[in-house]
Amino acid sequence: MNKRTMTLNLTEREMQVLDELCVRKGLNKTAVMRQALRLYQAVDSRLEAGDKLVIESDKTKEKSELVVL
């Protein structure tokens, strides 16, 4: 598989979030960004198929539908 290089400009807050995710997940920035792309692709495919994205609280069982633009 050929790889291509990309430069990504992030705000200070976005970079802070990325750094925090790297620490929590024990991954480097490239790995976190790849996971984010796979997640976005999976969510987008399901939404395109007419599915809904719902988050449910384990404690309260309250459900919230997320809207992805």
C-alpha cells in the first residue's frame, strides 16, 4: 500500500485534544487520526444507509440521538 504525506493545521485546542487522546489511548498522532477516519467512515456509511447514531447512558439508560453534518 502506497502512503502519501499530508500536512494538517490544527488550532491549539484541537492539538490539545489530539495530544490527550494519544496519551489516553497509548497511540501516536497518526494512529489516532487513522482511527478517527475509520470511525467517521463507519458512521457516515451507516447514516447514509438510513441508520441512526444513538448514545445510551449505562447508568440512566437515557438515549440521545447524535446528528452528524
